[in-house]
Amino acid sequence: MNHLRNLWIQRSAWLIAIRPKTLGAAVAPVLIGTSMAISDGLFHLLSCLLCLFAAVLIQIGTNFSNDYYDFFKGADTPERLGPKRVTQSGLLEPDAVKQLFVIVFGMAVLCGFFLVLRGGWAILLIGLLSIASGILYTGGPFPLAYHGLGDIFVLLFFGPIAVSGTYYVQALQWSELTILAGFIPGLTATALIAVNNLRDAPTDAKVAKRTLAVRFGENFVRKEIQFALILSAVIPILLVVNRPSHWPALLSLLALWPILGVIKMVLSGTKGKELNVVLGTSGKILLIQSLLFSVGWVVGPALLD
């Protein structure tokens, strides 16, 4: 009986470490890049699936890596207001977490072999930089998140790089529109990480984790969140102006309602654990917004036929 109980606890710990609610950030740019490839008649199923698997694996690997390095740098303490971290809470041994993020990143590399054969050096560079950034986000001699560079990393790697890379490996050509479209998930993901940093600013400051919330203060980050979310809703309008036949992509504007709710809560001065609700809503916005845009972008031209 105790053995079964221990197995259940361990399984639950791994699930906590994976952080399933964060995986939408990996899925969203693949959805958008694939929808634009489908619309251009350049969809490639195997490349799409491998992009999706690799993106999710890199996100999971990054989550494990962050859990491990934040623990050793002292950022995860009992004072932390966010969801439980498995290394800090003792649910999993540090060495086990480290071994697993190495394995998960290795699996992402395996997914990338075919993508590199198909897409060449550009895809190799994107893949290597994505994995390296996932580790260096909180690890290494110059951790990005500890020097206020996490927001830029999230904007680029969950935005234009991921979307245009997904499109390229299917279409085997670059598209300026995919770079612009990449800012939809990129900006929303940036708002999400900014909410996370706003919540953790008091404890981050104690361990010299100089996120933008620590460097420039709460008011700056609250405005950053507002700007990022509003701009993410504007990008589809710019894309439709360029390609009017894709007007159903404006379905993504339905996300404005929860976006305005998040902005209202952030600007009202919400702090501490209450920001966990804002985080959850922001994660849903990211996935819903990208899904609505993707569906609308694909069906638009078909409706005109």
C-alpha cells in the first residue's frame, strides 16, 4: 500500500514539475505558423507534428531547468507565492530534476533531426538557440531572467522565431507576415511572464533576481502588461488589413473581453497570490487568442470561394 502511495506521490510530483498550464505557450505559435502554411497551400504534416513535439518538449525541459536552477540560486523559498516547485518543496531530488531536463531536451533534439534535414542550418540555429535559452533562462553564469532579459527572450522565442520557424520548415520559404503574426503569442506570453515577475518581485529582490519588476518597479511592469496585451490584439487587425480575405482571423478579437479583465485587475493594484488568478486567465487568453486567429486565417479564403 505504501509503495502504491509513493508511486502516486512521485507521479503527481512529475506532473507539477511539467507545469501543464504553461504548455499553451509552446502550442500557440505552432498553431499560428501551421495555419499560415495551410492557407498558403504549403502544409507539411510530419514537420508540423515534429515542431509541436519539439516545442512542447523544450517548454517542459525549460520548466524542469528553471525549477532546478531557481532552487540552487535561492529564488524558490517557502515565501514564494506561486505554484509549488518540486525541488524546493522536496518532492523530487535535485539530481533527478537535472537528469530529467537533460533527457527531455535530448528528446527535443531527436525531434529536430528531421526538421534540420528538411529546413537546413536556419532550423538548426533556431533549435539550438531555443534549447540553450531554455537552460540559460535561469541557469549558467549569466541567467537571462536574473538580468531582466527574460521578457525579451519570451517575446522572441514564443513569438516571431517560433511562428516563422514553424512556417519555414513546412513551406521551405520565409514569410514576413509570419514574423508579424508571431507577435500575437509573443506579446501575450510576455504579458504572462510579466505578471509572474510582478507577483514574485518581493522575493526575487531578496536573491538579486533582477527582473524588470525588480529593476523598474511595479508601475512599469503593470504598464508593460497593459501594452503587451493590447498590442497583441491589434496585430491581427494589421494582418487582415494586409490580407483582407483572411478577415475571419479577427475572431481573435473575442479575446479582448478577458484581456480587458486582466488589464483592469493589473491596473487596480492586485498583488501577491491574487495575481495567480491573473496568470491563469492570461494563459487561457494566449491559447484561445492563437486558436481563434489560426482557425479564422485558414477558413477566410475558403469562405470567399
